[in-house]
Amino acid sequence: MAKINFTDMNSLLSGIVKDKNWHHRLGLYKVFDFWEEVVGVNIAAQARPYVIRENVLWINVTDNVWMQQLHLQKNGMLELINQRLAQEKLIDLRFRLESDFSRQEKLPTMERAPVVQPSHPVDKKKLGEFENMISCIDNVETRESMIRLWIKLQQVRGPES
């Protein structure tokens, strides 16, 4: 079997993004890159983007005073952010008090998707072919991650995928 090159991997990943219609949603995450430019250094020191759920940007804020101030500026901030986004737009900004940004908590009202239990065995021959296909990737951690992902997909989708 021929070794896969990075152009093929790029095509594979691009295909997945296109099939899942993720390219529009990925544009929303650019807000994490330009956050400080839009809100300014002072606000960025007190508030930063945390996660995007259903086109709503959740923002961690250091204290109640800043949260109140940002609520007053919310519409203007949302407008400035959406001007910088290409296709998909944010519909709201929500603030949460978070004095320790390193703490990982669940967002309020965030629903988790049900866990899909693997039910199909993995074809060892196909696994070997996949491992051979990605053997040109030098980074061991990347290769192992891709193998774990491939195995999970095979277990969920079944042998015909």
C-alpha cells in the first residue's frame, strides 16, 4: 500500500470538515484570536472568551463589577465582533463569573450529547492498512491519536465504513 502524504491528509481532513459542514462554524472561533483587538487591553485583562455554544459566546469575567459593565456594553461588543467574522455570526454574548480561569466547570444549561456505545468489532486487516497509510507521519503522538480516532469510528460506524 502506498504511503499517505500530507496533501492526502489535508484532503481527508478538508473532506470531513466539508461533509460535516463545519467550515462555517470554524469561522466563529476566530473571535479567540482577535478578542483583545476588539475589546481592548483593559477588558481583555478582566474578561476572555471561554466557549461557543449554538452561536453564543460565553465569556469568563473576573468579578461582578466587570460583569455588570460588560452587560452594559454587550450590544456594542457583539456588533464589533460580528463585523470581524466572515460568514457565521454570533447571536449573543453571555457572561459567567470566573475568578480562576484555570477551573473547568460545566456551563449552565449545557446539554451533553448521549454517549454512543461502540458495538462493532474492528477489522484487524483494515487497521493494519490504516496504520501503514499513516506511517509516514513522524510525530508518534499524532499517529497514535489518529489510530485511536479511526478505531472509535470503526466501532461506531461498523465494518462497511
